Amino acid sequence: MSLDISKDELLAVVREAIQEAVEVHPLSPDEVQWVRLAIKAEAERAALRKARSEEHTSELQSRGLIS
């Protein structure tokens, strides 16, 4: 399925949909804090996964198992 819509048009539609949702259902200060903490926690998990992957790759390279 292909849509004949530009990236800018798609972004505008998404922004509008988000804005409408936020106006109808604004987050409480506690919810905003929870979302921020969830984003931070996910970023930390992603950084840990990346570090583990890089460490594993480096170990395999040092053993000559991959180049």
C-alpha cells in the first residue's frame, strides 16, 4: 500500500493529531513526570544494550571469530 503524501504533509497530520489528543486529554503533572522517567529509563536500557553489544563484538573480534 502506498500513500501519495510527502514527508512534510505526514508530519503535519501527525502533529495535528497529537495536538488534538493533548487538548482533549492533557497529562497531569504526575503523568508528565512518569512519561519523562519512562523515557529516561528506556534510554538508559538502550545505552546498556548498545554497550553490551559493542563489548561482545569487541570480544569476538579479539578472538578472531569475526572481522
